[in-house]
Amino acid sequence: MATSIKMRNPETGLTKQGFYGFSWTTFFFGMFPALFRGDFLTFIGTFVILIILAVITFGIGAFIAMFVWAFMYNKYYTRKLIEKGYRFDGTTQENALAAEVLGVEA
């Protein structure tokens, strides 16, 4: 189950939700959570890879890839937010837990 963490960019003041843990929305809806979060390059890349896998393996490879990607996507997305300058903006305990799970500094 995914856990959300509030994130804020100190330079722009913008806030976004970061996530960590298994992404049920990615598992059930494929690459569309990336599109709805504004992560367009990941959406396009995932779409292309899933189409190629589906054609080559008659759909089985795409299903397996979606299962694996559901474990990875939330961590990937939140780390990308950190690279863009966002910082954890929850409580001290929430920030420490998120940093530990994601393998970054709070």
C-alpha cells in the first residue's frame, strides 16, 4: 500500500504529493497515474515499452512488467521530485520515515 508524503519546493513554493510503497493505481491502470501526476516522459516511455512487450509476448510480458513497475513507480516519482528541488514537508517523523524508505536524506 502506498504512503503519501507532502512535498514542497522551497524556491517556488509549489507543493505536491510524493509517494512510496506499492502503487495499486499503477498496477491496475498502467502508465496513466504518471500522466495524471504530470510525469509525461515516464508516461510515454512506459507506454512504448508496454506496447513492445505486449506485441512480443502476446500480452504476458506487459502484465509482468506492470506488476514489477507497480513496486518501483512511487519511489521513482518521489525521487524525481527530490531531484527537481522538492523537499519533504510533513511532520519530522513522516519526513524521517519517507527518507529512510526512499534512501535519501531528510
